[in-house]
Amino acid sequence: TELRKLLAWRGKAAAAWEKEQRAAAGGDGEGGNGGDGDAASDSEAEAVREEEEISELQKLADQRAKGAKRRAAEAKAKFRERLALKMEHPGDRLDVQEELELFSLARVRGDGSIAALTEGAAPDEVADVDEDEDEE
């Protein structure tokens, strides 16, 4: 845990140092250009902010994926341990990850999936009706 805290501190310190370096580099370049430099620096600053925001979102997504992967590995290890202790048997548990519904339109996306569903599907059979009964 201490190593993780140290690595987190190092990452934050590096980000703060990099931010200061960018600010210092931006401050030195603005002096001689006049009005055009302000517009250019504003667009650069906005681009940098967007880039930082994207990197933050990417970090969050990576953390969530890592957490999900870790939880899945823990569950798998727990199941293996239960198998080893003969608390469960391999065929006893149903690990169904799908939704409980038989069919959901939310799972059908795009024309390709619709074509895959209808491919090879015969229309429902219609019950044979005697023509004599219809005439009466």
C-alpha cells in the first residue's frame, strides 16, 4: 500500500510540475506578439485543457476496467477455492451472464444484427384450415 501511495504521489507531482512548465513556457512566449498571441495562446490553452480532460477520462475508464477485471478474478479464485474444498461441484452452479429476458430489442443493433436474426428463420406455420368449414 505504501508503494501505491508513493506512486500516486509521484504521478500527481509530475502532473503538477508539467503544468507549471507549460504555464512558464506560455508566459514567456506572450510578451512580444501583441493581440495575435493572446488568441493563439487561448486556443492552445483550450487544446491543452481538452487533452488533459481526455487523459483524465481515459484514466478513469482504465481504473474501472481494472477494477472489474480484479473483481472477476477474485470471484473466479473464490469459486476455485470452493471447488477445492468440495463445497461446490462444477456442474452445480449456473453462471448465466445474459439478461433474464428471452428477447430484448436493446440487444439488436444495426442492420447486420437484424439480418443475423432473420437469417434461416422460417415464417411461423399457419394451422391448416379446412376449406369446407370456411364455406359454411
